[in-house]
Amino acid sequence: MVHDNQLEKSNKLLRIRSVHGRNISVVREVYRRENVPCQSPLCLSDCQNSTGDGGLGLLPADVNHYLIPDCQVAREFLEVLENPVVTGIIFLQTVVHSVQHEGSKRLYNRLRNLVKDKRKASIIFHNEFQKYAYCEREEGETLCDWQTRSTYAAAEWYFHHLATQKPIIMVTLNKQAIEKYGNKTLNVFVLSLEEYLRKFWQSHIPEVMDLYESLTASLETKVKEKDYKGYLPLDILESGVKSGRFVQGHINVNRNNAGQEAFVRQKRSTSSVEDDRDILIHGMPARNRAVHGDLVVVEVLPRSEWRGRSSVIKESQDGQGEGDEEDGATDENVMPTGRVVGILQRNWREYVASFASNEQVSEKGGKVLVIPWDYRIPKIRISTRQVEKLKDQRIVVRIDSWEIDSQYPNGHFVKTLGPIEDLEAEISAILLENTIHVSAFSEAQVLSM
């Protein structure tokens, strides 16, 4: 039990995002103490490590270093850290908060699942509750600078707390942090993520550099095409939904006419629309970068601009329409029509995709468009130097962003499932597209067969 005289109390002002996507300020009391569990078997102090972090397990003793990613690395390159071979990761409480409030709910859940996976032997360390590992934010200090300083302070604390038994490596994308902290403490290393991967993992998992480069290229991509409009501020969206001016709902793309038609189910108590039919979103400009399943806010157009649902099934589907061609609509099936003015929550996930048979690689950064298995998803632009190797494969990609000046969303290559028409590859594709998770057999189960 921790006695009162071991606690330090302070107030912390947090700006957090509510479940509705709204930023709110919250003041919380924080109590700091000396014996926050470090969760390392090398610990020589009384850290109450027997229970670990909620029973999630301890750090391994047999790795040659412990790894501490900073906030930006955890948010933007979590997929690299998810590799099963990379173990002994310490996610600081500061970093987890950044992922939760500056990232997305999906990203935060992935981080939590990584820590729960005992094979990863990774933990969350509550550095903001540890009396000597915590850094108070200084007046005028930016959030990014404070996060970086807190990460290094915790790395330094860990090294000394474990009596210098284990080197600590902090990975970052911040060049200034490397210059400032790189040579400060012997055996507390501050490396760029790229340098760390090349030195420690390129020979063991060669594909890790391809994943890193794909993610980096996706983050740097800026395409100069103008098709869409910016989203309205969150407070305007919320007041508009509340007043009935806007409609909130999940967007559902018509599988048979994915490039032209999507629908949003009306969810409002007061409405200027005379019935409760779905709202038609006609054309990609009106869809405004929304992807099937996203939670969107829609502005209903004047009745004179309402259109009818198409009665034509398109023969060719690539997830992206070309212009306003005739769609077989008649006056009898005219329905409320609108346009997306904001997105409250993205529903991006992993997508099975393949390359078009005649797809050529762009001269700028090896960019290429891939076609998702699900027709409701638009083509995704990825960066890869493996087109020749992957052109006949079922691959998995993720969407990273969809800029206002880009015709297509930007994403990155995740992995290959196998050759197209290969039984195992096609089964894996079906399972992934239907969000069916199949765990591998344990060693004990295999031996019992």
C-alpha cells in the first residue's frame, strides 16, 4: 500500500475528444508516487511487478534492448511496431494518450491489442504517475516538445531504474531530438526510426524496410488534383445536425453503381424533408472523399436539385466514376439528394486489393493505383517498388489519408496474401473482407493433432 506521504498531488488540464468528436477541456487530479510498476524482471526495486499492468505481463529479460517509441512514431508507424519479431516495447502513458486523442479510436485499439498480445512482451508504462519519470510542461513549451522531452526523461529513468542492465532505445522522427538527446546519456540511445530498423531488423525481417518506405511515401504524398471541397468546422456540423439543417448518418455505397451512387439514412428528429427515405449522394464530388461506412454529415439540396436512383447496373466497376453519365433515373423515383459537408468518424480498415492488368507505375515516387476487392471502395494510390513482383498477387492495403486536392485516397501496401486464384489466398481474402479473425493453432494444439 502507498502511504499518503509518498504521493504528490497536482492538477492536469487535458483537452480530449468526446465520443462525438468534440474537443473538451477537463481538469484532473494526478497523484504521483515512486513505486509505479516498471514491469521488467530485471527490476531490483520494490515496483510491485508481480501483478504487472492489469495482468498483461512483463517485459522480456532476453532481448538486447528495450524500445521506447515517441508519440509520432506510435501514431504514424504503429504497423511497423506490430511486427511479431519486434518485442520488448515500452509504450509510455504520454504516448498512449497521444495515440488516443491525436490519432483515432481504431489506432488506439490496435495499440491496446498489441500490448495484450503476450507474444509481443510489450507494456504500457504510466510515466505520468511515476514521481521521477514525469516532466511538468514548461510555460510556452509546445505540446510536441513536451511529449519529446517526457519520452526521453522516461527512457533515462528506465535505464537508471534497472541499474544500467539494459540499453534503452528511443525512436523518433524528430531530428532536433536526436541532436539534443542523442549523446546525453551513455546507453540511452535516440535514433531515427529508419536508422533503428536498418541497424537492428533489416537482416531479420527484410520486408520491414519496404513497409517503412511505403508508410513514409504515403505520409509525404501531396497530389495536385482539385476535385473536392473542404469540410465544415466541427462546431458548425454539430449545431447543424442539432437544428435539423444537416443530417448525420453512415454512408452506404451502391455496390452496383459505386462510382455514382451512395445513400445516407436520415437520423434527425426535425426535418425539412417531407419523408424518411434515404438521402441520395450522387457522384464523387458530392460524396466529397467519404468512404463506404464513414459517419458523415450531409446537407440536403433544394428540391429542384433532387435526383432519382439509377435503374441501370454498371457493367464495369472500379470504385471510381467518370463524370455525370446517364444513369437511367426517372421522375418517378426522385428522392432527397444531398452532399457530404463533413466526416465525423472514418471507417477505414485493411482492404484486399489487386493491380490492374495495365497499371503503370508513376515516375514520381513509384506510385500506383490498386483496385480494392470491395467495389464500394475507390481505387487507392500506394507507393511501392514491387509492382512486378506483386502484380499477380492478392495484396492487403490500408488508407492513410485523402487530401482535398487528390482524386484518390493515399494508402500503403501492408502484405501479400498469395497469388490470385490460389485457394489459400482467396480464403484469406474472404476472411479479411468479412472481418473474420482466425487464430493460428498453438504449439500444444499442433502436437495433439
